[in-house]
Amino acid sequence: MATFTDVYADKAGVLDDTSKARSNIYESRLRLLHKALVTAPDGGAADPGKIVSIGVGSGIFETLLDQRYGIRVAQSVEPSAALGARARAKGLDVVEATAQGFDYGAAPYDTIVYNGSSFGFIPDDEIVETFSRNKAALARGGRIVLTDVPAESALGIALRFIQEGSVPGRVAEEALAGTAFFNVSEHSYKPYWHEIGWYVDVLRKAGFTQFGFWQTIPENPPYHNERIEDPTPGYKSGNYVAIVAS
């Protein structure tokens, strides 16, 4: 299992600060997450039931789900002690663990959520086994929900080039100024990038057979925070995408 390094140890406030600075983006993402939680892969209504959220960060979305929609996350999982403390202060029940190391002893769960590309921190050679454990921890008819900045999206492409050092600093700042990554020097993003189709193949290997997709924020990066977007079906034009699988 890969060794975990807490890259947020000395910058635990960055996610909360970003959510305030880019409130329209975070509202659009909240609506995307909510849609995925209450929708089955075939598009019908679903009850999220007992939820475990893996990689909660500082608990922004889990807190808002409760406040806005009455959806309570039963268990939150976060490997960063610094971020976990922030989430715990918001009233969440947080276990400090990675997705690979979390003990699913309280299973079955109705929904397992990886929000904000948190599964992008799982090494490629560990992800099928991790999703297989998720599948085994789900109740009959349970679902896994993955929200992601896809590798093929405009935002994903920009972030990947910037991470690889292929873009000068000034150009990077201009490209990300309107996004939730305007502070990318403080905000450590996922190391593993793949297109949506790759994750569908991985989920199939883990035993999932039915899939649904929702997307939001189709605009180019400079315009992400200009307005709030409601989610639409599909995954080919959103800078943020939700995969719902059962």
C-alpha cells in the first residue's frame, strides 16, 4: 500500500478559503453531488441511505448536504489529520484513514462517496482492489458515487500541464484565475489522472455493472465562477463529472 503524506499539514484552511472565494463553483458542485446521491444509474430516484464519504477534506460538502437537503453522512473518512480536524469541528464523525486502509466493519452501506476527485489519490495498482472492497461493503442495490475533474476536461488538461511544469507561472495563473484552483500553489491536487472511460472499466473489474453520469460547469476555465450551474446528464462536456455505479 502506498505511503500517505499529509500535504495539507500546514495549510488546512485552504479548502474552506477556496469555497468562500469561489462560491458559485462550490454551489454548482454541491448540486452535482446532490443529484448523484439521489439518482440511480438508470436515472430514477434513489435514497442515499447510510452514507460513508471517503476523502471528505474539511467537510464542506458533507456539512452542506445536511444543512440544505437533510442528507446526513453516517461516516466520514479523511487521511489528512489537519483536514480531518476541520471536518470534525463541523460536527462530522471522521475516521483518519486512507480509502485503502479504512475498516468497513460498520457495513453494509447504501452509498459510498468519493467527492472532489479523492479517488485520484489512490495508486493505479491499488484502485481495483479498493473499489472491490467498496462493492463488498455496499448493501444490495447500493451505489458508489465518484465526482471528478476528468482528465479530458478543459480544466483537467490545464491542471495536468501545470502539474508537469509545462506552463510558465504567469500563463498558469491566467488560465486558473477563474477556477477553484486559482491558488494551485497552495492546493495540492490529485496525482493520478484518467478519463471517465478508464474509471468505468476499473469499476467493471470491481464488480459494478450499471452506470449513470452527470456533469456541470461546461464553460471554459476563465468563466467557471460567473454563475451557478445545475447538473445535466452525461460526462463529455463538464469540467466536473459524477459517476454513479451499482
